[in-house]
Amino acid sequence: MWTVQVEEDPETGQLLLPFPADLLSQMGWSEGTELFWEDKGNNSFSLTEVKKSSPPEESDTDVGC
């Protein structure tokens, strides 16, 4: 388990979570990875990667509207 402190970008005022390199490597995350933030209700939070589903393949039976 990792613990990180929220930081504020001095130029934009946006809040940031600076993830350690070993966490990013272990999770397979990189800049641009979309994460889901879940409040566990006990003063802790969970982050999980949002898996993007690929668009369905078109077939001869698809009907366009």
C-alpha cells in the first residue's frame, strides 16, 4: 500500500497526486491512464484503472440509423 500527499500545482491551482515511479510501474499506469476514484467510507480511497472497451465491430447485419 502506498500513501501520497495531495499537492497543488502552483501555476494552475489544480490538485495533484504524485504517484511514485515504482507504483506506476507495478500497476502498469502512465501519464494519461484514466483512474476511478472510490471513497471507501472509512477515510480511505481506492483507485482502479478504467478499462476502455473497444467499439463493436461492424458487420453486414448492422443497421445504420
